Amino acid sequence: MVSKSVFMGMLLVTKFKEGVAFMKLISVGADAPNFTLTDNNEQYVTLTNYRGKKVLLSWHPLAWTPVCTDQMRALETNYQTFQNLNTIPLGFSVDPTPCKKIWAYALQLKKLQILADFWPHGKVAMDYGIFREQDGYSERANIIVDENGKVMWVKVYPSAQLPDINEVLNILSNNTSK
């Protein structure tokens, strides 16, 4: 049995199997866990390589689903706006790299990199506290990492809800380094 609750702005997932364990959503102000994953172009992407820029980690549960498709298209459509805000948008899910490659082709993604948190399965999602162990995929979430590698904003969405791209752009606009 799994129970979800929010405590002081943090999502807590409590499992009632073999004792009590919990997965805590990463907190604003925390060091963003580093990662190296492959993208849809079979290139390695490492978070720390983007120091000096903000990075949007935009998590979708699974490729080839309608809301996930719309979420990635919104990132692609607004890619230049993200660039103007000194931000690199990245899409994430637990799908394998070949799946990401053909999905990006089908979506005609030209700029957006979508990363495969496939193996170890969902490890980066676990590091950020958004892996749905009972389902085998991540929550739908947006996490913004600042120029110094600190988490500056986190939002988890219901699986069927398309994240509001304007909300994310407003957060970035209001936190632009001068």
C-alpha cells in the first residue's frame, strides 16, 4: 500500500511494506543531484555542464502519450524563449534512448533534448524524489535548477494535467539574473 501526502511543501510517499520508508520530493534550495544520461540523439548530457545557466528538468511519465506529447511540444515551441531567459529546457522520462529517438523524430523536435532515465531504471527520478515505484515511471513534474546547481522551483502535476508553460516562463522571467 502506498500513501501520498504533503508536509511543509514536500511530497512524502510512504510505503507500508516491510516497515516504513518514504521518498521525499527534492526541496527548493537543495543541491540538484548531478546526472549523465543519453538524449534522443544518443549524446551524453551532464547537468553540471550547464553551470552558469538555469536548467528546466521537465519530467513526463511515458513517451507516446497525448499529454506527454503536448508537454514536449510546448518546450520545443518555446525553446528560443527559454534561451532568452538563460535556460536550457530538457525533457525526461524512463523510456529507453531508441524510443526517445524515434519519438523526437515523430514530434519533429529540432532543438529540445529529451533524456532517457532508463538504466538504472528511473534512478535520476528517484534522486529527485519523483519516481512512482508502483508504476515504474516518474511523476509529471517541472524542476528548475539555478545557475549554481541549486533547485530553485519544483512542481508536481497530476499525471493527466499538462503543465502550464506560461507558469514556468513567468517563474524564470521573475528570477532572471541581472
